[in-house]
Amino acid sequence: MAAHPPPGLRGLRWRSPLRGPWLTSVFGLVLLVTLPVVIVTGLLSYIAYGPQFGQAIPADVGWFVLPTFDWPTRPSWLYRLTQGFHVGLGLILIPVVLAKLWSVIPRLFTWPPARSLAQILERLTLLMLVGGILFEIVTGVLNIQYDYVFGFSFYTAHYWGAWVFITGFVVHVILKMPRMVASLKTMSPTTVLRTNLDDTKVEPTDVDGLVAVDPAPPTISRRGALAVVGGGALLMAVLTAGQTLGGITRHAALLLPRGRDLGPGPNDFQVNRTAAAAGVDPAATGPQWRLTVTGGPSPVVLDRAALTAMPQHTARLPIACVEGWSTTETWTGVRLIDLARTAGVPEPVLARVSSLERGGAFSRATLQGNQVADLDSLLALQVNGADLSIDHGFPARVIVPALPGVHNTKWVAMIDFQSTS
């Protein structure tokens, strides 16, 4: 078998003199430090969606149930931070991931692929690691571009793809950690950064076959290779960070559809889902609109005039979405806890919010007791001193500190406050 590789593998020659355990280990160390941040923030995003209420996707995860807790409302930018790190850092690491794959490509095409049961298991975990991370990157990038060409639920596939990758990642780290540590000791980073092109040498032959047997003359030093990869990561940061940081940096967020300023005006900020896309009838948001508040002895029905006559509260709060974009605006409206007391539920443990939008995950949301009780949690009637536009949820929308954007329900028609879960 070893003497007769498949036709596609015959004649393959990996001749770069830069490849070797040291360079591979440097890229691996960067990913070892940063990928757990991407993993943890991704899992926190799932918890923030409230899987205990059946409103995270996927809802049924079997043995992969995460420990849930009441997602905090403070700091108000918590979800903006965690999801910004998840999406932003994930994009920044794409050049490092590609460089790592380039550095080990000879290993991926060895023949025969395995000579023992242990090697078969190692190759299986390698398939999970490489396939998992490439799947997460491709589907994640398509999701932030709102380009669902893959024809399946992004949220479900991304969740299960993450667990495939996590499994491969953990096993790979356990298997390769001793070799990575030993490889990093073979060359001094200071020496590498001082070595120019002419003095770049091939690493000693290694057991994994990463070092070229017949190396070509170097066209770039290891210092230059690290600069190229680092520059690519920095470029990704410049082109994406503005979607989360806001301000003047938003103008540089060229790769993301919600990343740039949309112009002046109180309501002129990012719209994730328009009224037309949600199927909301503009007539239903007119003078005949009523908010029904339940949970107490009898339903309470309020029109917009009754809501504006109630004590108003103003708070500057962000909206952050799973795609990674966020915006911070000044909202004015009625505190949710005041609405709960109006309904006759002074200490609600949760609230179920329903929208004029019918069907789908966007039409309803369940809020935890701490989210209802937060004094900045509002049924917003205005934003930046002006009435909400219909695309931003007129006549009323929910805005809660640190809540994922999709659960800041727009076009609210009913809120059911419950005193018991």
C-alpha cells in the first residue's frame, strides 16, 4: 500500500523550507490561546438565548445540555462583548487557521493515512478538528453576510459543528501538547525574528514529515511569514471590529452588512429585520393598535396614548446580534416592571412577549425575572428623542440590557407576566 499511493497523491512535493515543527507549533500556540475564547463565548451566546425556555436553537440537544443560569443584565454591554469577541476574534483568526493548515499540509496527505489503530484514531480526531473548524468558519462567514446558501438551519448546524470541532480540538491538544512544547524549544523566537531571508535554514528532519526532503530555496524568511500572517489578522481586525466598537471605527467595517453608519437621523441605525420582511401589516400598527398585558386578575389593555401617559424612563443601551454587529442608542419608554405592576404582578419571575409578527423565532420571547426587574428594561416608545420607526418596532418594542438582539422583540402586541415559572 505504501508503494502504491492513489493517483492524486503521486508526485506531490512539499518543498517549502519554512515548514517544520517550530513554525507549526507557533501557529498552534496562538490558536491554543485564542480558540478557547471563541468556543466559550459561542457557548455563552447559546446560554444567553435562554435554552431553559426552549428558545435557543437547537432546542433539543440531548446529552449536550449546557448548564443554564439567569443571564445577567449587567453590564448592559455584556452580550455585545461576548458575541463581539466570538465573531470578531473568529474572523481575525482565519489567517492563522489557514497558515496552520498550510504548515501541516504534508501530514494531511501522507500515505498510507494510518499504520496502526492509534494512528487511525489520531486521523479521525484530525478530521474532526480540520473539518469542524473549516465548517464553522464557512457557515459563520455566510451567516454574518446573511447569505444562507447552504439550505439548512445555520444555528443548528453551527451548534453541532462546534461540538465536533471541540471534541477534535481537545483530543488533538492532549496528543500534541508534549511535541508542541518540545518543538518551541528548538528555536528561539528572538533568533527567528532577527534572521533574514539569506540566513533562513531548513529545520532538522522530523518524525511527522513536515520538513521538506528536497527543499526549494526560501522566498521569504520565517520572520516574513509571521509578519504576513499577523498582517492578515490585523487587516481582518480593522475590517470587522467597527461593527462592535462603533464610533469612527464603524466606517472601516467593510466586510459586514450591518457594519457601517447609515446616515443621520434618530432612527437611522442598523435594521436587522424590516417590517416588510417580518410580514407586519402597517395598518396593524396604526391608531387601533393596543397592548394587552396579562398575568394579573384580568387583562389590561393599553393604547399608545395610555402608555405615553405613564412614567417614562430613558436609558442608553446597546443592541447586539448573533451576527456580531451592535449599536448603542438612547431609548425612552415604560419600565417593564411598571407594566407588570399595572397588570397586577408586582414580582414577576418571567414574562412572555408576543409580537404582531406571526410565526417564527422572532415573533415571541421569554424574559427572565431579573431582566423584567432591571430598571433600564423598557417597553420603548421612542429612540434618540423620536418615535420609533416601523422598521425599529413602532408602536412599541422591548429593550433589555445585555439581551441578545433577537429577543428585544419589535411590534409588541402582548406581554404575559407570570408570578410562577
